[in-house]
Amino acid sequence: MMTSYACDLAAVCDAAARIAGVVHHTPVMTSETLDSRAGRRVFLKCENLQKVGAFKYRGASNAVRKLTVAQATRGVVTHSSGNHAQALALAARVRGIPAYIVMPKTAPAVKKAAVEGYGGIVTECEPNLAAREEAAAALVAKTGATLIPPFDHVDVIAGQGTAALELLEDVPDLDALVTPVGGGGLLAGCCIAAQGMKPTIRVFGAEPLGADDAARSKAKGEWQPQTAPNTIADGLLTSTGELTWPIIRDRVERVFTVSDDQIRAAMRFIWERMKLIVEPSGAVGVAVVLTDEFKAHADIGSVGIVISGGNVSLDKLYW
Amino acid sequence: MMTSYACDLAAVCDAAARIAGVVHHTPVMTSETLDSRAGRRVFLKCENLQKVGAFKYRGASNAVRKLTVAQATRGVVTHSSGNHAQALALAARVRGIPAYIVMPKTAPAVKKAAVEGYGGIVTECEPNLAAREEAAAALVAKTGATLIPPFDHVDVIAGQGTAALELLEDVPDLDALVTPVGGGGLLAGCCIAAQGMKPTIRVFGAEPLGADDAARSKAKGEWQPQTAPNTIADGLLTSTGELTWPIIRDRVERVFTVSDDQIRAAMRFIWERMKLIVEPSGAVGVAVVLTDEFKAHADIGSVGIVISGGNVSLDKLYW
């Protein structure tokens, strides 16, 4: 029944071929101390070392490279103030096409500068979803550019799945995989890829308590929205989407939640002991694996965790 | 005339075989932005990702593993408050022998705790070199343990050289190599290894202006001491040694110096753009490669840089 989903293993493999040489095959890092604290072998797939500092460059690159020449000429559009905005801007620049990025006028100047640094053309709007969607639609109407949303898009989901494909290439004997979940593009894509490669692998989501829509949705068995999210993991605020939710609903075993304090502790561990800069959203998987609840799964000998990104301000401390 | 030095390529190769599987073969990282800023291809040998967070684990492991069973049983001694202390403590624990570490009583509690965390037995002394040497000698007399100094020791120099051996295995076509220089164990060992592997490679030292004894020694052609060092790069305060200086004198092309502001800027670049935690001493090579002086070497197409360590306090900002 895999064809009933937005994405299948073949789509992820196509994406991998399409973006080969464009995205980094990121390293997998291990730590004896982490293994010992987690009670099992842990393999970190370091997407914080991906271009633009996040896995988002995979999906954006796949979507941009899949456009026809006629489509590509007119460019791409998205509304985002996060890593997807930077990822799409760079993916477009690499193909030599314009990227129109709608950002709320309240977005930090440093984020706007980052998008512009990658060649993105920023349009500011009021800081609410309706204004963002309206501004993006207006750009599509005006330029004929293609809208590439941050997660609920077949090519984006397939692109994000390539992270799991690489991880299983490098560490084939994983018993389980944990990825952060916000909109669910990473979790859905990695789930399809990992189970396609290795049907017995167990796939889990990792979510902040302050934006736990996916955990609530899984617990209830039906989609629940995220309202008023409040967490340090600012990349995971959104609800899952129409395309990502069915995959998460049917194929992910469970979504675990962790507090912001647990996220900060995991983040600090990764900085201090593994010497890797990870953003709060990127540390959520490690935080989950260190919970007693996860450790109780005694039959999981080895677990892969996607460290999703490393874009943080270095002008403040997080602890 | 290589046999006139403390170390030759054969010693480095022996060390590599001896510590294989014990030390990490650390990854080499690249950044298009760094290449563009440096005006050439740059390859970072990430010894901040080495066990104990620094290259020092190579030399300490080589020295500890080379001891005879009779020597090993009696343990090892050093005086250090830096990365060598932690490295020796862990290397000894891995062999199952005692490590006696003399530290000044003024050393930060966190450094003492780190050594003890690796199983080291700490002896505190007055914060001066005479007191440290006396305390170490007393431990040797009492326990029969072997003194393993932080840099001026044949097995330590050979062990540090394995970093360059790995780098040239992974990136054989390097035109030049830059490493930080404090006591000179890393620079001397890497110089011997790199020129042994590839006689045409050009080897440079990188030193903070506030502890520029090696640069002054090179400029004068004879050994100069370091007095009253003052730099953020606290791993590079010492003078070069009796064994390391002749290698640096004869085989290193030049030692470049950089200011603390240049070191901080390089450190921030590595944190921010490459998502790697590097300590000030570890960033000195990158700082050098970004100077106009180094860039003026137009004939160097590719340069390898040893990022020597990543042990920093995360309770403060460095900029």
C-alpha cells in the first residue's frame, strides 16, 4: 500500500540520484559517552553539517532540480523565516534561477541577511499565516514562479528522506531511527526511506512538549493541529501536513516528547562532548534517546538519530 | 639526515599502527565559504573531534602503549593542566594502568574534574614550573611510574605526527600544511610525517602574537624562550623544546603569527559556518590562512590545517 502515500522508496532513490554531488553526504558521528548514557549504540546523522546548516537543503534541492527548464526559468517561491528559506535560496542560486522568499517583517535581520546572502529575493509581509500565504500567492501570480512549501510537498519529502538513505548506507544494521518532527517532512521522508531499505527498522518521532501536535495526533489516531506553540525548538512549531501526517500515522511507531530543559541538556552535551554546534530543534532526537521512556525499549541495540540542523545565534548562551 | 632528529617517518608509521583503533581517524571538513575567503582549497583535519577533544590523545596513546609491561604496571606521570593531562589519563585508563597528574592548585576545578573523570590521580602543587617538576619527580621516585611530558618526547612527537599521516591519506594532493605551535610536538611530528609522505609539501606553523617564541626563533635562526605569554590561545603558551625545535628550525618553512582578534574571528567562523566547536588554540591555523600574508603565497593551491582541539568552557561567549 506504499503507493497510497505522497512518497515511496523509489522517489527517495530518485531524489538521491538527482541531488548527488549537490548536497553533502554528511558524516555519522558517535560518542562512547553517549552510548553509555543512552544504554545502546547511537549514531548521529549530522545534518547540521549539511549545506546551509540543515537537512532542508536536501528537499529544496530535489524540488528545484526536478523543475522543467520552463518552470525553472520563472523561479521558485516560498514563505518561511527558517532554514527552508535559506535552503531554497541556495538551491535556486545553484541552478541559476530566482528564489522569492516571503518573510514576516518581524523576522530577525540576521535571518533576512542569511537568505539574501544566498541570493534570495526577500518580500516582507505582516507576521501571520494569511498574510504570508497571500504574499506568496501574489508572487506566484506575478512571476509564474513555482511554490515550494517547506514540508508538505512530494519532492521535499522525498529529498529529506535521502538523509535516512545515506545513514543506512553507512550504518546498515540500525534497529531504530529517531528524527525530530515539526511539519513532518523529515520524519515522513526518512520513515519511507528507512523502512523501504530495511522493513524491520523501527521509526520514532521526537517532538518538544511545547509543540506536541504530532504526539497528540498519534495518541488520538487522528490529526490534531498545533496551536500556540511554546518551545526553544523554533524549527518544530508547525503542525504536520496533509501529505506527511498519513505516513506518520501509519508508519511511525510513536512520537516521544521532551521538555525544553531536556532539549537544552542534549544540546549542551552535543556541543561540549561531541564538539558539534546543534540548534535546539536538532537536539530533540538525542534528548528523546536519553529519556527513561526510550531507554525502556531494551530490544533496540542501535539507534540512528538525525541531527537536523545547527543554525543558532552565537551571541547568547543557551544554558 | 632525518636520523638526526627525534622522530622520522618510520616512527610515525609505527605510532599509527600502535594506536590504530584506539584513536579516532578524524574527519576532514571543507567549506566553500572558507575556500573562497582563503583564496584556495582548504582542508580541516578535525582533531577537535578526537577523543578527549584534542590531538594530544594521539601522542599520549602512543607513549602509553609503547611502554613495556613492567613499565606500564607502575603507571605514568605528567604535569599539565591542559589537554595532555586528560589525554594521558584516558590513555592510561584504556591500558588499565595508573596516571598520576600534577596540576597547579590554581587550575580550574572543571579541568581537575575532567582529568579525574578519565581516571587520573591528581596531585596539586604550587603554580610554578619548579614546583610542578619537583612534584612530578617525587611521584616518579615514589611509584616508579614513567614521566610522559606533553611534547618534548620522541613517542609523543611521533604520535602527534599521525594526524598528518591520516590527512595525507585522505587528501594526498595537498600543497601545504599548517598546524598550531606551542611546545611544537604537533608541528614537529606533522612536519616529519607530511614531508616523509610527500617531500614537496610546504609546512608552516601558526602561532598567537602573544606567545610568538617559535616565530621569533625561526626569524632569528636560533631558539628563543617564551616569557610572559599573553593570548586567548591558552594551549600555545609554552616554548618549543629540545627535540621539537631542531625539526621546526630545519624543516618548517615559516611560523606565521596572528592577533587574538584574528583568532577569535577564525574561531567564530568555524563555529558559525562549519558548526564545529574549536578552542582558540585550535583556530590559529585558520586565522593564519585568512591573513593577507598567507594569501600572498599564490602558488599554494590547497592547504591542510590541523584544528587541534575543541575544549572550551561553554559558560561564556568568546566575542
